[in-house]
Amino acid sequence: MLQAKNKTGLVFFPAFDWAIDPTHPEREERLLYTQDQVFEEGILDIDGIKEFKPDLVTMNDVNRVHFCIPDGWKVMTESHFISAGGAKTIGMAVLEKEIERGFALVRPPGHHANRVVHGARGFCNVNIEAIMIEFLRVAYGVARVAIVDTDCHHGDGTQDIYWHDPDTLFISIHQDGRTLYPGSGFTKELGGPNAAGTTLNIPLPPNTSEEGFLYAIKNIVLPVLEDFKPDLIVNSAGQDNHYSDPITNMNFSAKGYADLTTLLKADIAVLEGGYSIEGALPYVNAGIILAMAGLDYSKIREPDYDPDRIRQSSQVTAQIEDTGAEVLAYWKNRDEIKAKMQQYGEFNERTRRIFYDTDGISEIQKERIRVCRDCGGALRIDTSADTGFHVLAVHVPIKACKKCRETGYQWYDEASPDSFQRVYLQDRPDDNYLEKDFK
Amino acid sequence: MIIGLDVGGTHTDVVLLDKQGLIRGIKVHTDASDLFSTVLLGLEKITQNVDPDLIKRVVLSTTLTTNSIVQGKTPEVGMIVSSGPGIDPDLYKTNPHYFTVSGSIDHQGRTIEPIDHNEIREIGKQLKADGIKLAGVVGKFSARNPSHEMEINQILADDLDHIFLGHRVSGNLNFPRRIATTFLNASVYPTHKNFFQAVKQSLDKKGLKVPIHILKADGGTMSFASSIDFPGQTILSGPAASVMGAIAFAPPDEDVIVMDIGGTTTDIAVLINQAPLLDPLGIELGGYKTLIRSLKTRSIAIGGDSRVQTSNGDLKIGPERLDFAMAYGGKSPTPTDALVVIENIQNCDMNRARAGIESIAMETGTSIEETALNIFDQTCQNILSEARNMITEVNSKPVYTVHELQEGYRVNPKKILVLGGPAPYFARYLEKISEFDVRAIPGWKVANAIGAALARTTCEVTLFADTSRGILMAPEEKFEESITKEFLREDAVNKAYDLLKQKAIEKGASTEDLEMELLEDLQFNMVRGFSTIGKNIRIKAQVKPGLIHRYESVAQNMSPHSSGSDEG
């Protein structure tokens, strides 16, 4: 009989009664055929594979990561509490050593959700990986975390949340932003002045196939992970690089995803996108689960799988090799890059416009970070959106130095009712979340 | 009048009931090497001085198929398995004549690769040459499209006596379990058929021309005729008999734990409003995970005859059973011996019971009385903790909708019913050490046979519709129909109930006992591109396990009301 080599946990939450709207790709039917395939293959009967019922996250779990405008109850639906909860359940089971690895096969996804949330963008409201990771940091003292985002879309939300965190390595592999939503994720995006180099982006050209993805994992991701030495590896496991996905242009396969999973050896995988619900997801998910469990997946394939038909051109290969060299050079020189970024005074500022495509909201953010050699730095975000909200959000990082902590509280205390409707403070060292409503 | 008979490991219990209650209950010794004689003896004794014309129903629960599987006493069969891509089907090999063949169907029931007729013909020749008469044919996703299994069946029909098709065992998706279940059905077919044919003939000769019903693992019954193709459903009906026996004494609208405390094991089950909780997929036996519907039971290796030992001064109860309690001629101390000492039970060998407990007392450094109490306490504590674990497990079963996760029913029992035993002693002590209200079931000595006698016919139907392709099907019921785009979920529910009703009556149900309910009721808009092309509807309905009508009063009349009991 089948016996998993690695004790593997699974939260399967297809949310069969939840959709963004009836014909939206993120709809009830999305994981139906995946369920059929996983059930028919008898995967849940395999010795050493355990299915868990998802817990719900708490509002505190959400507030630890996000500034929800005006508040969490307006941003979260029941399904978000469960999908983030599913990730949290798997994370806890891994850290309790109940399982060696786990996969949260949940929906809705989360990697386009930024630290500030005015609404839904890229089908995401809250960042379920970040909610899980920050919970694990508080509950289990996990320090260094690596997130490898293999969704076809740039994980811009996760990048935003960890932009200033030197203890979280975020690597996103995705279809080139010039050809796909959200249009970001270029190699030059490396993180803020206190964390330059712990954000890495590997944009791949359209039509990248198995060869290109596995090249990127073997030659870029694995060596960087080796250097970074994370305590925990999280895979944002989007499945929309598949050759049959309706909203992307890549040529990845179920076998390729399983191979990627074997190479990456993530402790935790969390489902992100993937909208080829009949032709890809059933096979990709079966492959990923078997690969995590250390079982043979060589006979898992799509009915129409033809490696010759999806093989990438030599031009694509050359382009990926160039990108790889560029990313590795950034990684190698990260200390110098950081030093250079830190030389322009005590504060560093940037202004951004953010569009929430799913909810049609426009936001303007003025972000100020305290340049700090001792911690991630106090962060002040002045954000307004065309929903009429104008608020101030202050983040004091988990390992904040005394000065950054004081700075954070000073920003919070000094915020004036003349400028803002509300002020929020994330005091991570105390795991305390404050807000003032001036109305 | 109704006869219920339950074959147990050591005793076979038989009861005779009528609408006023229990007429009599007897026990006969089980001869495991000759179950036929055991069953006949039991039936003979219970019908003594009874007019055969008054007997309307006989329900049998036997260990026949269970034993033949566990002991491996089944004939070699052929297994033909068509998988296509996926986990290597050779990993599920059940027996030497196991053939994996070409052919593939996807999750929507679409053919991806056809069957290779020549390959099947060759296998047919080989099976014939090897003298194999029975075979199972199983395809992946055959519950969505049975055509490949039917094709193979047709090709092999002339080479074999009987072929079992995977899509007929269950509408549930689980290929490895479908293989195991089909294999078990084929393997126990001759044993089951010959046995019950012989029983039927003997009863006919005695003028007892009543339909025989057989108890299944899900606590329901089926007629002998309808059991022939699905003999696997009769495995492990013993625990089901006890649980059904408890139902007569369970309060309505409450969650109840049932404990059947035997010599070797204790079986724990859960009742919700007088209906037993079912296992979501199916029973597991002898290393086979199956799609055979069964009650959700948890069996622990602790019983009255469990061996008591010490390790580093700590008590260890079970898991092995050597033989009987010392008070009844056994060789090593048991919880029953502890009970004999505590309760000063007569009609057994008190000296030997005390001697047994003393041997433990010397190790633990406590008095005989204290040791006996400790042994019994630990036995009860272990059983209770297992019951609590079971409730936790039931409540942490994964669900797949937001609604179920938020509003799903949580089992919260406040009452325990005990049978087996000696039940009254256990009940009293369990109540003392727990938060539960604990009762011994009246007539606990024959409650299992009463459960068999009164169990109603159960079955399940799984219906699948895809309006984009115009398909409505329930392959398990050999049902397929074309539908239009306007087909609704309500139409599917009605159809499922029609099919269920028809199936239940074929299997021996009476129309007044058709308590039907939906187990699954899902409808999905199928969207391709950005437009809705149809609906994917999935309905599962069952006849709930429970007791037949008009016999509710049995619970109130447990003292035999005529021609007294001669319980051993």
C-alpha cells in the first residue's frame, strides 16, 4: 500500500458556496474538478497524508498584517477568514511537527493584497500567506522566512508587505509584467533601504515551459535559499502558469509543477491563482500533493499533455538565462546596494498610485520609512482612496529598535484630525493594534 | 413475528419479537468452523412451538464473509483494472490475477483513450486457462461513465461465470476503494451465495417460507436476492447489530454514544436523533479500504477479557486477550476478574479471580480490593477517553462550504448507552467517573439480535447532471437520461428520490419505512470563457438507517411476554 515518505498535511477548502460573482474566474466551480480528481485518485486515503479542517483566523491575525480601511469587517468575507485560516492551520501543524509539510488548497487567494487594503485587487482582499507567517512568528518565534511565489502573476501584495523586512526573503517567478497583470515585478524591484535584496523578481517571457521554470528554480531560487538559510519556506503555489490557463500565456505542466515542488521542498504551500479548472488544476494539484508527500507522480499527466507542443524556444531560454544572471548579481551585491540606498538621510519616501482592479478603487500612498541599520524601520503610510477615505497607517516592525518604536508612536500620536479621518498603529513588538477614529 | 439472529465470536444471539415486544431470546454456542449448523440450530430453537405461518421476517447478521476475508479463505478471482494517467494502479494490486489494461476516462466522464479489445480477449483466455470463474472489472471514473467497464464485461462474458463491475458498488469517487470493494464482492460471492441458499432451503423444508434479510455494515438490511451481487456489504455487520439494538432505547432529538463492551474489544458508535452516524466513505477490513457503507464505529482493544499486566508498576489493560477471565476458567487476570472482586459476583470462581488480582497487587503494592478498583477504573477511563476522541474526530471532519463550516452540526452527546458487558456494572461506574448520563440497555444480552430483527432496509443513490452536455446519470443504478438546458436542481432531487425509492423496494424495504434524506445537494454554474454554459448538479440521497415501524413498543416490553426466555 502507498505510504507517504514525508508526512503531509492538507487543508482542502473549495468554498463551494462562494464566488466574487457568478461568472468570475474566482467562483464556486473552481476546485470542483480538483476535488473529483483528488477523491478518485484516493489521495486522502494514503498513509501519511492527513486532511485538516481549517480554523478561522481572528481579526487580530488580520490586523497584525493589514491596515483594513475602514476596518477588517468591511474587507473580509467569511470565506477569507476560512482561506487564511486554512493556511494558518497548515502552518501550525508544521510547526507543531504533526506533519513535515503541508498544502493549503484553499480559495480565495491573497498574494495581490497589500499592507493597506481599501478593497479587492487581483481577486484578493487579504494576504493569506502573510497572515499565516506573521501568526507563526508570534506564536512560534519563527524568525527567517522565505516566500517563493510561483503564481503566473507577480505577487505584488506579498512584495509590498515584505518590502522593508530584512528577515523575509520574497522571490516571485512570474510572467513578465509588460505582458500581464499587475504589470510589476521587474528585476530592479529589490526592496526598501532597510531590506534591499530580500525582494527578488524573476520575470519570465511568455511561453516559458518546464525547462525555463525548472532552470529558474535550480539556478536562481535554490542557490539564493541556500545563502539566506530560512527557518521556513513558503510556496505561494499559483497554478496559472499552465499551458491551458485561460488568462495567462505560459506553457508549464502538471509534471513541471510536481518537479518544481520536489526541488523547492517548501514546508508550506498555499494555493494562489489558476483558472484552467478542468484541464489543469485537477492534475496539477494531484501532482503537487504527491510530490510534497515524496510519492511517485510520474504517471500524473493531463489528458492532452504533449511536451513537444509546449517546448520553449531557444530565444526564451536565452532570455531566462540573462534574467537569472542579473538577479544573481543583485543578490550577490545586496549589501552594497543596501548601503547605497541608506546614505540619503534619516527618512526615505515614495509616492505610489495603486489600482484595485477587482473593486475599481484608486489609491494614492505616501510612504515614509525610517532608514535603520538595527531593524526593519518605522513605516508611515499616508493613504487616500476615491472611496473618500484618507487615513494614516503606522507600522512598528516586530524586532523594532527603540528609536523606530518611538518614531512610530510619535507619528501615531501627532496625527491630526485636520488631515486624517482615522489613524492606525501596528505595534508588532507588543502584538498590539490601535486605531483612533476622528469622526 | 420477526426473528433476529446475530452470530458473534463466541455466542450467537437469537430473538423472537412481535409488536407487543420480546417473546423470547436465546443464545447458542458459535461453531466458527460450521456457521451453517450454528445458524440452523439458533433458528430451530427460537421457532420451537411457533406456528411458521406467523413468522413474517427473518434477519440474519453473520460473520461469514468477514471470516472468509480475514482468514483468506476465498477463491482466486480475476481483476481487470483500467486506469489511464494517475497514481500507478499496480500499487493497488489485490491478487495474482490482477491486470492493468489500457483505456482512460477523465473526471467529467469523457473518454480519453478507448479499451483495447484484443488485450481484454487475451486476458479472458488466460483466466479461462487458469480455471478462474469470477472476475471484477474496475475503471477510473467509472462512476461518471461506466461504458468501459461494460465493454470489458461484454468481451469477457463467455469466459467467466460472473463478472462484478466497479461502477455498481457505489456512486462515490475513489478508484482504489472501488478496486478493493469489487475484489471483495467477487471473492466472497460463492461463500455467501452457497451459505444463504442452504439456509433458505433448510427453512423452506421446515415450512418457514419467509424472505430472508441480511444485515449490512451500515445498520440496514437487504433481501437475500439483492445481496447476491454485493455480498461485501455484509462484512462487519456485528457492530451494526448492536448499535441498531441500542436505537430502540435512545431518546429522540439527542446525541448519544453507544458502547458495546465485548470480551476482546469495545466498539463505540454515535447516534444522532436515533439514527447512527455513518462513515463518510466506507468500511476498512483486513487491510482493504472499501466503499462499503458502514456505521462510523471506533473499535478499541479493551474488553472484559483483556489481559491485565503491569509494566514498571503501572497497570496495562489489553490490547491482547488470552482467553476468559480467571473467574471463568482463564489463565490470566482481566477487568472481569476485577469486577468479580469489587462487586462480589456469585456463580463463578471467586478464589481464582482474587488470586489473579493478587498477582497484580503484588506488583503495584496495593491491596487486592484497591488493585481491583484501579484495574476497573483504568479500563473505564481508557474507554471513555477513546469515546471523547471519537467525538472530537467527528466534529473535526473537513467540510467544503462556508455554510457548513459556520453552521455545521456539532455532535455533543450527554448520554451513553452500554451493552455487552456486564453492562449494568460498567454503566454505573462510567457514570460515576464522567459527565455523562450512562445507562445499560435493557435486554443488553440480546440487544444485538433485536437490532438485527428491527433494522430497516437502507440504500443510497448518487445522481449526476451536466446540463451543458445534456446528461443525467446514476451509473450505480444503471440509469441514464438526456436532459435539456432547462433541467433544474429540483428535478434532479425528485429523480434521485424516485430512484432511491425504487432501489429500496427492490432490496426489500416496505413503503412505510422509506425515511429518505439528501446527503449531498450541490449545484454549480459551469462557466467557460466568461459565459455560463450549463449547470453541474450532484445529488446523493439515502434511506436513513433506523428501525422498522410498528415495533417501537419493543423498547417498553423487554421482559419476554410469553413462553419465557431460556437465556444461557
